[in-house]
Amino acid sequence: MSNVDKEVEELIRAIKESESYRNYEEQLKRVKEVPGLKEQIDDYRTKNFELQTGGENAFDKLEQFEREYADFRENPLVNDFLASELDFCRMMQEINIHITESLDFE
């Protein structure tokens, strides 16, 4: 195993031990305990992504989407999961940005 591979394994270990990742894992476990909830969240995320990358009339459609899913988002399990997922994703983005910016790669 190369030195880079060893350091990547160390980074993975550190990520898994982070509060952000542990919270995400806990929220995911809680969501999966409710039959069908993970699938509903996946559907919500898919529609949200499609709207945000859609283009024309996106603002109006996004407002309608938010109204449509307001009650769904008020579910504490859903809200806590999506918040923990966002926190974890931001941490991963920061790691990727830090690595990319630290390298002289054009």
C-alpha cells in the first residue's frame, strides 16, 4: 500500500469519526426505521434537484414545490435527516475544495 493510499484510509477514518458523519448515519438509521420514508425523501430530493437544474420557470415551479412539500419538511425525522445530510455534504465539499486548492493542478 502506497503512502497516499495509507493517508486516504486515514482521511476516511477521520471522516467516519466526525460529528457530521456520525450524525448523518444516526439520522439515516432513524429514517430507515419508518417504512417508505427513505423512498419519500429520495423522491423529494430528486424533484428538488430537477427543479434547481431545470431552467425556465424554475422560480415559480420551485415555489409551488416548496408549498407542496411544506408539511413533509415539517416532519422532524425528514427535517433532521435533510439537515444532517446537508451538513455532511458541506463538510465533504470543503474537504474536496481544500485538497484541490492545495495542489498545483491545471
